[in-house]
Amino acid sequence: MKILYFGYGAYRNRSKVEQVLEHVRPDEIGGVAEGFRLAYQDLTQIPQKASDILKNVWGDDFKAYTLRREKGIVSGVVYSITEEDLVKIKEWEFEGLWRDIIEIEVKTSDGFVVKVYTDMAKPDQQVAGYADGLLYNEFAFIIKPEKENIRDQEYYTQQQLEKIRANLAAIKSNG
């Protein structure tokens, strides 16, 4: 069964989606979520268990986009994914600990309004600031070695992927 997922922020980037799902990207179409603002968090706004892992992998400067239910609009991509893909996203986003998977409506670039799943930080968590929900840079918070052209390469380095997957596996095995 196919599921629709709204990717914003880094999930707007095809390479990140492929790396998280561990296969070639699913079908996609552009979309916008109305009634949301694009916010971002730094490590001080992320729950300790998740922030410790994120800091270990990406360092002190880690930041992540999130949605806030406020007047606004956020652009992204609607992906057609499998249930297994959604499980991988839930693990990657520390569902329940840091972020929630919620159902929202999104208007696609071909004019349809569809129900989709997306992720966002829990509403009681603070944010560091806001970004323009339409004209933001999905690469703004990526931490890569200097002098690499991030647009021409995979979103994460192999070392980053290995570290985060090891940490996620440890969380899973510890319940």
C-alpha cells in the first residue's frame, strides 16, 4: 500500500530521501502546506537523548527544520512511499522522542489537495527561529567537510550515515 509523505526542509532533497529510505527515491510531486510556518531548532531545543546522538554525529552546530501550526505556508515535496519507508523515516526522526508523525493536507503543484503524513517537532518544544517557508535552502543546516559542493553529492557522508544508523540501531535494541 502506498502512503503519501510531505517532505520539507532537508526532506525536500532527493539525495537525503534516497539515503534515509536506502533505495532510489519514490515518485514525487511538489506541494505546499498551508497553515504552517517553517521553524528550526538547534541542539538546545531537542530532547537530550536525541540531541546527544545528533551532536555525536553532526557536532555542536546541528540544526533541523520543523513545522509550527501558525499562519503561513511551507513548500516541499509529496512522495509516494511504502509503509516500510515510513517506518525508516519514523526511526530517523526519533518519532515519539523528538518528533511526531502527523497527518495534514497539502496542495500539490497540479492543484489537488491530498492528505499526507509528515514529521514535526513536538508542539511543546521551543524553536530557535523561523525561515521563509517558500524560499528556504534545504542545505542551510547540512554539515559537510569544507570545499565540498553539496549540491553535486549525496546529502550525508558515508561516515555520517554509518554513525547515525549505529545509534538508531542501539536505540531500537534497547527498547
